Amino acid sequence: MDDNLTAVLIVIASILGVVCLRYLKLKSSTAGQMSAQEAQALEQMSQIAQRLEQRVTTLEQILDAEVPSWRSNPANFARQAGRV
């Protein structure tokens, strides 16, 4: 009876092993792929980042025109603006 139980346990363990290996293989093959929702969200975030970058560039151009020395010493700019 112990031999039968051992044989059944070996069969069950081998089936579980095969299932686990296939799952891990499937998981690793799809790990580098994005879903459609993830790709869309990434595209939206990229567009937002580009708009923010354009805004920062515009603000820097305005500051360069109005306070040419703001890049060399930001603390002086804060004092000139009356913040400190």
C-alpha cells in the first residue's frame, strides 16, 4: 500500500512540476509585453511630459529675458522677486 501511495504522490508531484514550469515559461514570455491599456497610459504620460517640458522651456525663456542672471544664482533671483 505504501508503494501505491508513493507512486501516486510521484505522479501528482510530476504533474504539478510540469504545470509550474509551463506557467513560469508563459509568465517570462509575456513579461516584456504591455497591455493595450498600459501602452495607452504610457502614451498619455509621454504627451503630458512633453507639454510640461515645453512650458518649462517657455518659462526659462521669459526669465532669461527679464532676469538674465537668474541661472547663475537662483538665491539672488528669489531676493529680487521679494520672496526671501
